[in-house]
Amino acid sequence: MQSVQEFGDNPVEVRETGHYTEEYIPSFVEKWDSLIDWGKRAESEGTFFIDLLRKRGVKSVLDVATGTGFHSVGLLAAGFETVSADGSADMLAMAFENGMARGGHIMRVVQADWRWLNRDVHGEYDAIVCLGNSFTHLFSERDRRKALAEFYAMLKHDGILVLDQRNYDAILDDGYTSKHRYYYCGEDVTVEPEYVDEGLCRMRYEFPDESIYHLNMFPLRKDYTRRLMAEVGFQRIDTYGDFQHTYRGEQPDFFVHVAEKE
Ligand code: SAM
């Protein structure tokens, strides 16, 4: 079992879409839930996603970035027919355990990489959710377009894609100011960007046992993500800041894009 993340001699040169499978090693996956703290995260998000989906009459949801299952479990508990996909088998195993432990849900899990989603996941969905700043793992524009096209194809004609991202514009333009209030809520975990340029945001995660992990991410600018969605065919894209519709004034830590197919 791999116990150390492999980034080679020059970690800031690792800018590959497929590298996420080597970053989410089992010992990091085991720690993920202390990083995201389910209770605090549920408090910050409230019923934002559930309300959004219900308002649009959504019944079936494909969670394409299941991770350890935070959103999938919430969706199942709220009564949505939910399929939970992720490219990492270790993440899915943890999600399945969490589903059982938190409400006795038997999750339908599928290991699938977004670039070939239609090959491995079947059916059409009212909504696809890609949350927890996951889309940032794609390093080339070609992969981002391919993934969005795969999402688009798996939606019903009036389906929606809900995709969030960290506010990288703020990180790139003004430096890192996250209040750590959203998503990464584990109090004893320090999360900070160790290196940032227009093509890479390398995040460092330090846990109370002093173990250190990294994730190499592509810093998506908000308008760039919106443009890609439009170019792939989504007709209308609404962007929310930190679970509110307006984001004037203080900069939000995260954006949530809701893209409509019809
Ligand atoms: N949504 C979860 C959350 O909010 O806690 C997990 C977020 S984690 C930052 C990103 C997840 O996306 C990981 O579980 C990773 O395995 C998955 N992922 C990254 N790139 C992927 C790809 N190309 N195909 C499928 N899954 C991918």
C-alpha cells in the first residue's frame, strides 16, 4: 500500500489530470473526513444544494466527485435517487462505509473517470453534481472540455450541472485569504497554498499528527469556467458565491455554478 504521495523531484512540475489517483493515497483518504468535518460543513452549506435541486424538480442525481460521500449521503437522506461516482476506488470505499454508518444507506457507487464517464456510468440524470472543488483536478483544457461534454451528455434534456470551485481569482490576484469556513472545516487542519502560478495551485494540508499531504490543482478563474460551460453547450449559467446569490462586497471563498442544459 502506498504510504507517501509521489510528486517526484520537482513537485511544481506535476500538472497532469491523471495524477489525482496518486494524490488521494489511502492514508490521506482516511484523513479526509477530519479535513472536511461533516458537522461544520453541513452547518455552513445548510440546505443550499437540496433546496436548489428540489426547486427545479430534480429526482435523479449523479454525484461525479463523491469523495468520502458527504453530498451523496445528504442527497440520499433527502430522498433523491443518487448514483455516486468517483475515479478513486479508495474514496468510494470510504463513501460506502460512511453511507452505511450515517443512515444505513446502501450507496450505488461506480468507479469512473470523468473523461470517460459515459463508458462506465449508465442512464440519464436530472442533475449532476461536481462539488468540493473537484473540477480543479483537470490540468488541460482538452480534459476540461471532454469532462464537461461527458457531463452534458449524461443529463436529461432539461438537466442541470452544479459545479463548484475555489475562488482562484482571489488567490491569483490578491493572495490567499480563505477563512477556512467553507468545505475544509476541520479545525486542527492547516490548509494553505504552497505555490501558485496561473497554471498551478499546490495546496498543503497539515494534520494534528504532523502528517503533511499536498494536492496539485489547476487554478480555474471563474469566468473561464463559465465560458467553457457555455462553449460545451450549456444555455444558462448562474454563479453563486458561498451559497448566496450575490457576492458583492467581501470576496467569497467559493463559487457555485449552476448550468442549465435547456
Ligand atoms: N466531493 C468530495 C468532497 O467535497 O468532499 C470530494 C472532493 S475531492 C477535492 C475531489 C474528488 O474528485 C476526489 O475524490 C477525486 O478522486 C475525484 N476526482 C478528481 N479528478 C477526477 C477525475 N478525472 N475523474 C473522476 N474523479 C475525479
